[in-house]
Amino acid sequence: MSRSVRFLTVLSLCVLTMFAVSGPARAEEAPAAPPDLLLILDASGSMWGHIQGENKIVIARRVIKELVGELPEGSEVGLVAYGHRREGDCDDIETIAEIAALDKAAFTGKVEALNPKGKTPITKAVVAAFDNVRGRDDATTILLVSDGIETCGGDPCQAVRDAKASGIEFVMHVVGFDVAKEDVSQLECAAQAGGGLYFDAQNAEELSEALEAAAWAPPEIPDGRLSLKAVANGELTDVTVNVTDSETGEEIAGGRTYTSPDTNPRLLPLPDGVFDVRVKAVGMKGNIDRRFERIEIKDGSKVERQVDFSTGELAIGITRNGELSDATVRVFVAGTNEQVAGSRSYDHEKSNPAVFKLTSGDYDVEVRSVEISGDLRHRIEGITVDPRGRAERSHEFSSGTLKIGAIKDGDLVDVTTHIANAEGKAVAQGRTYTSEKTNPKTWEVVPGKYKVKVKAVRLEGKPSKEVEVTVEQGKTTEHMVDFGG
């Protein structure tokens, strides 16, 4: 489910909370018209960018036209745009339409006429929007749609705070349109400061969902709040937050903290209810999930939680017969097969032990020898990594060297070789050819007894022979199979 859909859900819940809907018989009490709406539209040059082969401005025009077409007659709607008249001008902001009774044809015509050219002066645009709603009797919903962050040096979040402090009655929602790869903390902060929600829209469908959700949401968001602070190693850290209904499992709200005190703690408006919260660290390795279950919001209460993703080190050393050895190392959340990190030790002190920086928690480690035939693995369980600590473990592999070749009448013979252990499990195979570099062929194997079957490739009748060999730790066992006489 997209974030836009999740926010549509929470806004629907907000409507239910506002009107105390108790069943189908109360449906007629839902608002017949949306609140007064002022749209701030990004018409900067970047809106000519493409999503699935279509210009973003073209998508925005179409989606806005669809939204306006669905609004009831008499709706109060206005429009502010920026970046649509001049290149490189941070003052290119225009009130296209004052908030007034909606003339659908005229309004959509003005949207269609927007021609993206310039910069992204978000702060000045929201200030212009506040001038439009200042002194209005009813609270106004302001909806900012932007495909990028401020490019004119302003601070939109502070501008929203100042407007709230001045007593202007509004709620502000923000849609980040195709900004998934950017740090949009300033946009999320502006939504949070405006008592609204942040929507992440990556395509036309999600943009449509976001605009519809925000346009019909009541301007009085419920008083209930979840405050989630995320830290790591004594500093604010970036996490995503997802809230679900504890009873139904339905996703209700979400957001991201980033590392700024403007958005960390992250404040999420919630109706009364019982919720589960999943917090996931961004850009970290290890057990990056934390969960809070059955958090209750009651009578518009504010609930505060803090999650700590402080890190420590996990060092895994690998040796074979007392020497540094090459192995793959995989790290799992303890008791699961959820891999959270991986590396390779090689046989050099710069990389052996293999060191991982992980969030604190419990882990299992699986090491697999690269040097020994037979898919040799070992699992080390229940390793605790403490915050700013270092957990060290090591594993010693044992092996011996097995060389198998073939001759006939003093000449090297090309054979295929299949090696099985005493239990009959295949361990290795290969081909000797007739070169002294490959005949005998060499394997590193676990000490023990083996059955070796060799089959001639080019000799008449392709004869085969089977021999038994014993390999001892640290020693070389060589056997040349003779196809002569």
C-alpha cells in the first residue's frame, strides 16, 4: 500500500472521529463539501521531468482537473503558483486565483496555462498563501505540491511555524511529487508544523490519491499525537515510522524523522484508538526494526516514545589449520534466517577478522569456507552486540590436501574425478586433463576417509577406477591412478 493510500486512511479516520460516526445511519452527517482549499503548485523548470514517459506538469494538470471536476458547486478554492513565468527568479510567485466560489472551467484553464520555467521559492510561496487566508472566518486547508526542495534559501518550515504563531487558522498538507531520492525533511517539517500530513506521491495515481485525501480532510486534525524520537550513538538518527491499527492491521499513518530536530521527534496526528508502531532505521545495518505494540491514544492524548539504534561492532575471525583463511560471513538476526549483513574474510589481516558495524542486538553468524571443498559451513549463535561495544568470535577450520591424478604407461591421462566422503556424500569433482599443472588435480578437504572415482575421458572404452584414500589435517595425500597393464 502506498503512503498516499495510508494517509487517505488516516484522514478518513479523522473524518469519522470529527463526526462521531457510529454506523451507516450516520453517513449523512459527513461533510457535503470539502473545507476551503488553497492549492500551492510547483511550476518550476523541474516539472518538465518525466514519470513513466509523461511530463510531471502534464500529470499535475490532469490530476488537478480531475479533482476540481469532482468538487461540489460552490466550493471555495484558490491557487498560488511559483516558477512559471521567469527563469532564475526567486520572486516568481503569483496568486493565480483568490479563494472564491469555484468556477471549474476558469480554474482549470489557469492551471493548463502554467508553463514551468524557473526556480523553487517554496518559502515565499507559502508566505503568499498565508496572506491569502489571513483573516478568513473559517479554517482553510493549504495544500502544497512540490517536486523538489527549496532552491531560494528560505525555510518553509519556519514560515509555517510563524504563521501558526500569528493566529492564522489553517491546516497545511504537503505532497512530495517524485522526490523519493531527495532529503525532503523540510517538506515533512512544513507539514508537521502546519498540523497536517506529508504525502509521498511517485506517480499519477498516488498524486490523485493524495490530492483527494487532503482536499476532503477536515481542517481540524484530531488532537491525538504520537511523538517518536530516534537516536543512535547519542545523535538524532533517520528512521521511517509506520502506524497500523492494532485490531485490523490496517496501515494508518507514516512518516520519516530524518536527523533534524525539526522532524525528530516525528509528530503524527492520530485519532483515538490502539495502534502498533514499526520503526525502521535508514542507512544502517543490523536489526534495524523496532516495534511498539498497542499504543493507546485516548481523548486526544500525546504519547511519546524513543527508539535507540546505537551501534557496536561484530568481529569474526576465520582460520584454517592455524592460519588466516578465506570464508564468506553472513550475519542474521538471532533465531531467524533474516540476513542483515555479509562479507568475506579472505586470508589477509586487513579483512580478517571481518568487522561489521551493526545496531545493538542479538545475532547469529554463518561462516562458509571458500578454500575447503564440500560446502563447509558453521553457525555461531546468540552473539550480543552492545551499544558502542565490540563482540569478537572466531572459527577454526581443519583441512588436508588431496591430490588425484591419472597415468598410463608413464603418460598423463585425462580423467573426470568424483570424490565422496565416508557417508557417500559428494564433496568435490573435477577434471585432470593432461597438463602437469592440472594433473594431479588438487583439493582442500576436511580430514577423513574418501572414495574417489576416476573415469578416463579419451581412453578406449572410457574405463573407470575407484580408490579409497585417507586425508590427515595439515598433510598432503597424493594418489596417481594407473590405467596401465
